[in-house]
Amino acid sequence: MRIGRTVPPAAAPLGWADLWHGVGGALGPAAAIRALEADLRSEFGVRDVFTVSSGTAALTLALVALRSLSPRRDVVLPAFTCFSVPAAVIAAGLRPVLCDIDQATFDFDPERLAQTLNGGTLCVVAHHLFGMPAAIDRIRAACRPHGAFVVEDAAQAMGVEIGGRRLGTLGDVGIYSLGRGKNITCGSGGIVVTNDERIGGALARRHARLLPPSPLDQLAECVRIVMMAIFIRPSLYWIPAALPWLGLGRTIFPKQVRLRRLAGMQAGLLRNWRRRLAESNRVRAATASYFSRRLAIAPTGASHPFLRLPIVTANTQEKSRVCRLAEKRGLGVSVGYPTPINEIPEIRSAFVGQRFPSARRVADHLLTLPTHHWLSEHDKEAIADLCRDLHAA
């Protein structure tokens, strides 16, 4: 167990002033949520915005809405992605269909995607993993002949632009996450956006049926948020990191997805979300640029605001060595997701006999470097020194 300064692998800024605004949101929840959703519509230039209890809930709601518009039931997703993505597909009563990835971009392998799509495909979930942009235009072109929707998973890319276009607004429907380690946070929460009138109507009908969180749930979330605001600091993070029952750093497949509306308190916490998001992404881009210069192994677009900076190592020995030393020194370097989707124990029976070699290789070789605002200059130097001898795959 490490005692002393420990950098969290992922973190988002949340100040005491934000907590005060959260109190205001709790006292006037309806007004706080209306104001937040109006701000989001204006900022992202979208027709409809719906706020819910988590990023996974946002994706589930989007998929449930699409399900109501089509008899199709297959949802194509990358074979290497966040475990919450297939959980949302299953929670929506749909069938996950996996497609292998491009090892360099974590996006779909274009040839494999073309072979995977068919007349039973309801939609494709395209992710911007770690903030790396997926080729949405290419994915939409592949989906068009099959009449499949494109769901843009921008949970890890809120506020990121490519060519002046906001990620999350390029597909038929998009989602963002407001979880603890995302670009900005209110503890937990999710956002669904769309410019499609028909999809917007389906979302509105289902969102209207969602319950707000109970007073007990709101109280528990309030306690978690205050604890996070205190213990996310590197001087104190070693304390929760030393408590195994908290499960920090572990990737867990959510067996149940709770669909609830966003709480007023959480909407209040996001009162200054524009400023916080801009500052968060500015810091992340600068940190990614620093690591790119020092290591010369960062992905293309090194000044991009990566949520975490991904590096695919040449072998598992290098990965294990860096992870071991980083944990010992409290540097916040972490692995990505431990397995491809088809090897998640809870759902692997659905993919018997299927193999996704690129996803498997990425799972075996991926490291991610922290990019958030809690890194000091000394932390960045120490991480770069630790990783400088890595050889990219």
C-alpha cells in the first residue's frame, strides 16, 4: 500500500463554489435543470437535450428510443470499448454485435464494419475513446445503405471539436458523460442530444416516464461528491486508493443500469460548466502535447484534449514494468480496459467462437497516462521519465 502523494488516473475539476451552486440546484431543481438543458442546446447547437443520472443511462435511453422506431435489434459496437457500452445495449433489450478495431485509432476497422452491417442492424455505436475522434462521416456513409442509425458515444470527448464540429453532435444521436473521471463532472450524470425530430420525440416520450432520484439517493450522492472533492487531490488520494472495497481503478461490468433523471443538485453543480469544460480541455491538450514532445510516441494530434493519453506498448513486459513502477511511485499511469468485450465474464457466452485479434492486442498492450489538472510539473516529468524507454507497437 502506498502512503503519500498519489495522482488519480482520471479526475475532473470541481471546486467549492460549484458545491455551493449545487445547494442552489437542490433547492430549485426544476429551474436548475431547465437552465442547464437550455445552455446545452445553445452551446452545442442541437434541437433536443435530455439529462439523466449517468452516461450509461444516457446511452440506454438513446437506444431505447431508437428501438421504438424500428423492429431491428442488432447494435454494432467496437470490440474494445468501455464495459458500460454493452451493458447499455443489453439494458435496452437489444443485441450487441461486435466489430474489430483499428489498433492505431481504436475506431472500427472500416473493412470489418462493412462486413458486419446488414439489414438487421438497428444502429452503430461509434465511440471517441479517450477523446480520440472516430471517423463519424465514414461510419455514417457505411450505415446509410443499410438504414442504420449512428449513435455517437462522446462520453469521453465532451467539448472536443474536429474541423469546427462538436463531437457528440455528428451522429443521429449523441451522448456525454458527467462521471467522476470525465472532462467535467457533477459526480455522476449523462446527457443525450439530437437534431433529429423523430428521435427527439421518441426520447421525450421515454424521458418523461423517468423518475427523479429519491431524496435518499440524492443525499448519498451529495456525500459522495463532497468526499470526491476532498480526496481526489493527490495529497489525499492515497487514502481511498488504499481501500480495496471502493474498487478504484477496477473496470466493472454493470449488471444493472438505473434510468433516472438528473438531480437538481447535480444541475446546480454544473452552473459554470462552460468555463470548467474549456479549462479542463485546455489543460488536457497541453499535457498531451508535453508527453508527445517528451516521448515521441503519442497518437496523431498530440495537442488534442485526450481524457487520458493512450499508448500501445510493444510488449506486455514493458506494460507490466511501467504499471508496477507507476503504482509504486503514485504517478496515475493505468491500463485501459482489461479485456475485449467478447471476453467480459458476464457476457462472453454470447460471443462463443468469435475472435477480435486487434481488440485483444490493444487490451494486452495499452497504457494510459493522466492528463488532468491535478498533475504538477514534477508529476509530468516523472511520468515522462518512467515512460521514455517505451517502444510503441
